[in-house]
Amino acid sequence: MISKDISLAVQHLNQNGIIGFPTETVYGLAGNAFETEAIHKIFDVKKRPTFNPLIIHIKGIEDLVHVAQEIPPIAYELANAFWPGPLTFILKKQPHIPNLVTANQDTVAVRVPNHPVAIALLNQLDFPLVAPSANPFTRISPTSAEHVENYFGNQINMVLDGGECTAGIESTIIGFENNRVVVYRLGALALEEIEKVSGSVTLFNKKEKKPIAPGMLLKHYAPKTDFIITRNIQEELDWYSGQKIGLLLFDSYLPDFDIDNQIVLSEESDLKIAASKLYDAMHKLDKMNLDLIIAERLPEYGLGVSINDRLERASKKIEIQLTS
């Protein structure tokens, strides 16, 4: 059930229910971060392995000390610069944080979402929300209430409708080593923006066993339709000649190809717009009964790096790598 009734969402969450809720990045599948009953429901509904940790959402920087400890000065500098917003911290957890949230690790992922509905909801609760993306494990993340409803229907209590997500891809996740920043997941906050505050960062964003943060697994964000990413669209079209193909393109349509089977992310060549439309475009292509989706690799700077990361993890070439 899709509803804009925040009081109804509060009621479900107070009763250990789980809901879909909006953030500026993607919709989350949310429950009480302190109640293992609710947390188990999230893992069960998503079919997500419990070795993959979750993110806690708090309503403001003042609540950070309630879920984390030994917070380095650079974390506060970055929080002051980017919260509320699409930046998640990996910090040493407070002892009362359930191990199920953190995959039995001594660190916790935490952020403040930048969405008016999410903040209004959190302000009416006596606890933070734990919320991975509201999609079945490895599938395309949802950026609308309808995406969540289509995935889960009556398996969850409700979807709190906050419109379409403005950022469109998940938060950037960082940790800290000796007061320096380590990036565990590329996301909706570009590395260049972080480096303006923190100085140079280290990228460590792939880990198949005991991932430190969400989004580190090689296979993720994937449609059911076979999917590949390439720098040369025409070369792939020639290779897969005879198949029903859809194209996911950056800023221009391919001439002499069925226009109905193409989606352009930003005719203005704007990477923020491209990110905001990415998952919705993937959902649409996945419903077209195609044999293959071919995605164009975006420019390797700014949010283009984060978008390419998502496209790579959705690619069937990753499946070949994992099974070889």
C-alpha cells in the first residue's frame, strides 16, 4: 500500500513493522534500528545475506553519538559540510547497536537523509531507522514508491510516498583511518566534493567476503534482463546482431536504431541529472522484454565514476567473473 500518511508509518514502525520510505538517494526498506525483530524482517523480505551490513538513518548530527563512538574530527567536518545528504560514515558502534545491523562487526554505517518526508518521519520516532535499499537483494534499486510496491506489495506494511528521489543513486560511504578518509562505496556525493574538505581519499570499494559496508559486493543493482556496459555501443550491437536490444545512453540517441528502445539519461550532458534518472531508466528497460540491455559508459569524472560503478556491478560480465 502506497500512502503519504506519516502518522501511519510511525504506527507501523512503533509496532516493529517495516515500510518503504523515501530518501534523496533511493527508497529504503526501514525498521526500528534497535529491534532485532524488525531487522530480521528486512533481511527476510529482501533475501539479503546477513553478512552484508545495513545503514542507520538518524535525524541530525546531534544523534551521531547515540549510535557511534570514537568519532574523529574529520567526520564532524564532513558532517557539517554534507549532512543532511548522501554521505554515510563507517564508525565504531555504540555497544547497544544490534550485531545484526553491523554483520557482527564493531563498526556501524550511519547518515542523515536529505529528504523532507524522511526527516519528518524520523522526528516523530524515538529511535533511528535502519534501512537498506528497498529492493530484493542484487536487483535494481528503487527511486519511486511504485518501484517499491512492485517489488514487495503486501510483504511490507506500507510504502511512504515521497515522490521520486532527486539524487537517484545510493549514498557515498566512507570510513576513517588515522583521520584520513577511505571510500568504501562510490555514490551520490562525488569524490571531488569530499576531497575539498578532507584532502585526498583512498578508494577501497570491492570486497566479496565480510564487506565493511553495503554496496561492496561485485554483483549488485542488476536488472533481470542481461546487461552489459561498453565504451563502443555500435561494436556491441554488431556482436549481438539479431537480438532484441535496448540502449541506455548518456546524452544522445543513436541514429538508425529504434527510438523506442533507447533511453538517454541527460541530453544536457549533466551527470547529476543522469544519476537521478539512472535506476528509473533501468527499471523501464527491464520491463521491455528485451534480450539484452547495452549501457554506455559515462565520462570518468564526478558522478560519472559512481554511475559507471553501478553499471559495472549490474553487468553480466561480472557474473562471468564470479563463476569462472
